[in-house]
Amino acid sequence: MRIAALVLACTTLAGCSLEQDASAMAVGEEEAVASVELMSIEELAPLVAAGEVVLIDVRRPDEFAEGRLPGALNAPVETFDPAAIPIEDGRETILYCRSGNRSTRAAEMLAEHLQGKVRHVEGGFVAWQEAGNEVIVSPEG
């Protein structure tokens, strides 16, 4: 009888311990989850106008020189280093490329590095330009 009670007590305690461990793991996973989301041009335009975002253009330098979003910095996806991307308090870092393919790859790398959410521009530079938004062109040198 004592043995049966002891086995029952141990089994119950072991079950509780496993449930607590699973709960702790679930909480930890919620705190640090890398994710990538799209941002529409309509959502981005007022943020750019207000200076509330850090824009990272992941296209090649020659593409960047031909036209870019106002205030954008260039970090080509071919040499993209997530640790070198500026992250500022109060300003979200948003990535873009020509159409959204390269910025998806770069956003995945940055999200993994930060263990957080990173957004990139749906339709990229092409969509920005087609919407009639301001484009900065480098002067010919």
C-alpha cells in the first residue's frame, strides 16, 4: 500500500514538473521570436515624411545611386551584415529593395540577429516610385 502511494505521488509530481517546464519554455519562446512582416507603401509614406523610420536599401550601390527613398542608407544584400544595421530607440528600421525579394532575405537575417520582428516594404522601390512618392537621385560625379 505504501509503495502504491509513493509511486502515485512521484508520478503526480513528475507530471507537474513537466508541465511547468513546458510553460516556461513557451513563455521564453514568446519573448524572442524572429519574424518578418510586410509594410505597405501607404503605411510607410507618412513615417518617412515624419522621419520616424530608419530606411535600409539592400540593393546594389549602382541601383541605390539611381534612385532611393529619402534618408535611406545602403547595405547591399550581397554583403549584408545584420550587426552593422543601425537600430535606434523610437525609430523602426525598415528594409527595402527593388521589388521585395532581396529585402525578404535581408529581413530574415536581421530578424534572426535581433530575435524580433523586422518589416520590409511590400513592392519595394518600384511600388514607392509608382505611388508618386519622393525619390532621391545621386548627382553624377
